[in-house]
Amino acid sequence: MSVCCCGVECVVLIGFSRWLWKRCTYIGSNDSATWPSATPEEFEPVPRICRLILAVYEPDIRNPQFAPPGGYRLNPDWFIKRVTYQQTQGRAPPYIIYADHDNHEIVLAIRGLNLLMESDYKLLLDNRLGMQMFDGGYVHHGLLKSAIWLLNQESETLKKLWVENGRSYRMVFAGHSLGSGVASLLSVVVVNHGNKLGGIPRNLVRCYAVAPARCMSLNLAVKYADVIHSVILQDDFLPRTATPLEDIFKSIFCLPCLMLLICLRDTFIPEDRKLRDPRRLYAPGRMYHIVERKFCRCGRFPPEVRTAIPVEGRFEHIVLSCNATSDHGILWIEKEAEKALEIMKESCSDTVTSPPRVQRIERLQTIEKEHKDALERAVSLKVPHAISFNKESFEDAKAEEEEEEEEEEDDPNEESSNTQPKSNGGKANWDELIEKLFTKPDSEELNLKRVEDAQGSQNS
């Protein structure tokens, strides 16, 4: 009997030692080890977008504090609007609107979490797993609410800029950390309700989520990979932390302990169970992973950028690294992205002596094929609410939306007593979506405030 117990203990000890070794030796570059390298053409906007996000933090646009000596220079005369915390009244992080006439883009850039602002925490806490469904998937309720508020505030400004510039400029939404979640969901809303910006087509909408928050279910993360581009620096903790955002920032001052507990828990969750959980949130879109450190090597190496649209293994593993929080900083990401782009351009200039027009076209075709393959892979893995590229093309979906809007306009006597939004695969009528988001949650917040006040009075 004792021999049998000793054997079981040895097996458990060996198994635990093997798990501990794998967890301690797992590094951020393992997540993208099989991904192909990005091209300078597709990665070129990233340093410029990072610079625009940094501009939200600037107290004086004409005398920037964070301007890199050799980086992209912003034109102060092209800033259309700058909105502060006082103006948003806690409904969204501060943001700017910038008309980039050199690159034919209209950019709305949103700053990241401010640890000193209570409104940012309230935005993150306004959510429960499975609370909010949109476009056939689950999203973070507070971030979606903030995105729709922001669109309501700035739709006329953005629409006017787009029309004045011949309806040819790209509409770019960008954000860092907390702002990345708002920007990502804002782009999803605009794709589904392009009429809010004058009927802007899907191919002119872009989003750059820098150090992205997990804000949408897997089917949506893959579906919008042609619109949303997530940029992750090496070991960044936020895209890998599958726990709800509200739990992360409740424990932000004990983040290493929280990450270790999440790592232990997720180790014993089977991969297929994660994929088939429709409420589990993920970092959105196509991923660009900046890798600059290697296993058992000191210091940073010349950064390289890998890209893919992963379905399984989508940054699921917590990296136990001392750089997990420093890699989340927008300053580091901007610096390393600029350096990586310079390296890519130098390597291309050594082998190419003329503009590679044909290669660019082939790369665009490859990107489209990768998106199609990712959608089909999600269907084959039985990801909830996943769509097939052939079964439901984005053009057909848009045509169906337009038909529905025409039918609603032709039938004004239709019953409107139902408070739940009508949906077609999760797509909601705009007015009913607004009513659902901004009426019911407000009453819940009021009730929560009353409970907190009652608890405070009891404690006093």
C-alpha cells in the first residue's frame, strides 16, 4: 500500500515539475512562433497611429513632450477637436480627431486607462460575462456603451470631414489599453451602422488597437480581422488575460498574484472548452506581435513583427515575465514599432530596387485569403456563432441590413412595445439598441449606487 502511495506521489510530483518548468520557461515569442513576418507596407501606419494616440496625452499640441526626435511629426493645424475628461463627463476616455491629409485618413484616437480617474474604473466595471450581445457575439457592455456614446457625439463631425474630403478618406479609430476596447467596438458599430457616417463602406473603416483589451467573443474577433488590427509588444499582460477586465483592475495593485492564479486556473481548462465558450472575450482582429526578446537572453534584440489571424491559441497563455506590465506602455510600443519598421524597410531596400507593385497586390490577396481561412477554421472548430466566408459574405450582410432599414421605414405602424432590440444574427436596430444600452443600465447603476450608499451608512 505504501509503495502504491509513493508511486502516486512521484507521478504527481513529476507532473507538477513538468508543468512548472513549461510555465516558467514560456516566453511571449512562443505565441507567434509559427506566424509569418509582416511587410513594411501593412505595418507602416502603426508608428504613426501610436504617435497620434500619444498626442491625446500632450498638454500642448504645438509643444509636444513625447515627440520622438526622428519619428512622425504631426501638423498642429490638422487637429480638428480635442476632448478632455471634463467634456466626456466620464462616459468615454479623452480623445482627439485629426485629419491626416498626407495619408488621406480621418483619425479618432483614444487614450488608455488613467489610474487616477474613477470614471475609467466605472467604465470597466460596467460588465458581466454574457451581459451584452451584439452582432451575433458577446462584447464588453461598458466599452460598447462608451463607443456608442462617442459615435453619437462625433458622428456629425466625422461625417462632415469624410464628405468634405470627397468620401475617399479612410476612417481610422485607434486606442491604447482601455481606449483600444472602445475603438474596436466603435469600428464594429460603424461597420454595422455605416449610415451614421454618411454610408461609409467597410473597406474604408480601420481600427488599430494598441495593447488591446479583450472586448469581444472569438467569432467577432475573427469576423472583423479585415477591419481591426491589434498591436502587441512581446509579453504584454492585457491581451493574454482572459479574466473579465473588471477583475483585472480591481486587483491591479496585486497584478502578479492575479496573473499567477489565472495561469494556474487556465492550465486545467481544455482548449476545446475555451473555444466553445461563447462568453469568453478575446483581443480583436488581426494580430501584429512585436518580438524583441529571446529565451535565456539578456537585453532587447532588434524587433521583428509577426502577423496572423489566429483562432485557437489566440494569446491564451499568461507570460510570467517582469516585462509583462512595461510592455503595455504606449511609449515603449511606439518606440519599438518605429524601430521594427525601419528594420523592415532596410531589409526590403537591400533586395528590391524598384517599387514592388505586383508584390503588394499579391500581399493583399494573401491577407484576404488568411481572413477567409480563419473564418473557415472557426467554423470547423465549432466556435459559437462563427460564420462561413462563403455562406454569408459581408456584401450580402450589408444588403440585408439596407433591406431591413427600408422595411422599417415603410412600416411605421409596426409594434414598438417590445424593449428588446430586433436582431438578425445579433444585429440590432439603432434606436432600440440605444434605448437598451442607455436606459436599463442607468437604472441598474442607480440601484447599485443606492446599495453602496446604504452599506456606507450602515458602516458609519
